[in-house]
Amino acid sequence: MSNREKILCCATELFFRNGYQQTSVDDILATCGVAKSNFYYHFKTKEEVAFAALDAKFEEYEALMRCSLSDESAPPSKRIEMFFAGLCEMQKDMYQYSGCPFGNFAAGLADSDCEQSERFRIRLSYFFRRIEGYLHACLLQGVSEGKFRDDVAPLELAQHIIACIQGSLILAKTFRNSQTLKVGLATARKLIERPV
């Protein structure tokens, strides 16, 4: 693993475990064992490494959404099922029930209107909009095929599902198990189904 990868890996873990504000460059260096000069060779600021960490986490989510929600070989209901199953696996294996990396990061931002917090909010908003876009496209197709409910606008439903996912991830983090996440996602799945 290169020094850049070590820095990024350790910084990512610290940001999502302790929060951006509570993590210093010295904390990152102590964890990864890289010299300060090496840190500044690869990253100009702590903010820059935080953006790199967020981008890396989003790539993981993007990969999941591409192979589930955008899988044209599967019907929309199966795609939703694959996406939810993928979220459960990510929490169990990769994140060890530590919640959503984006939700955690957003919760740890300062409430002030400082420029730095605003830059993070803009990036996080972009990520959530991308997730919303993938869900919206899948839901639209399900509605057009008569498989999903049409009494709620697909975009509103996509936004609500993201809220359900975020709440379920917080509970999974709190209880350190997958049961609340599975129940939350199963309930979200029922909200999508066309009423009989």
C-alpha cells in the first residue's frame, strides 16, 4: 500500500468513526505512521483528504447502484431488492454497522455557515442527489410497467426511501446489528409496491 493510500485509508476510518471536526492531521499521522511532510506531499489540507475519502466511499455506493438499480437485465422490483441486499452486505462486511458514511459525515459538520461546512454540504448533497437519481429512474420504470404504486410521485418516493435508509442505518449503527436495517428496508420495499 502506498503512503497516499495509507493516509487516505486511515483518514477515512477516523473521519467516519470520530467525525471530521474531531480528527486532526496529527491523529491521521499517528494512525498511519506516515511523516507529516509525506502527508502534505499528497494532500494540501485535511479538507482535501476528507473530500478524497468521501469520493472513495461514494465510488463504493455508485458501484452498488450500477450493478443493482441500473441493471437493465433485471425487472425494477428485483433491482430494488438487489440494492437493499447490497446495502445490508456493505454494512455487515465493509462498514461493520457503522452507519452511512455520508449521513455520519453530515451529522458531524459544524452548524455554522462557514465556507468549509458549505463546501462539504454541497458535495454531500450531490451524493444524495445521485442516489436519488438512481432510485428515481428505477421507480419510474416500475410505475410505467404497472409494478410499483403510482399514487405517489416516483421522485417523492425516492426521497422517502433515502430517508428510510438513513434512519435504518442510524438504528443499525446504534444496535450494532442488521435486524433494524433489514426491517427498515423491508418496510421501504412495501411502500413501493402497488396497492391491491
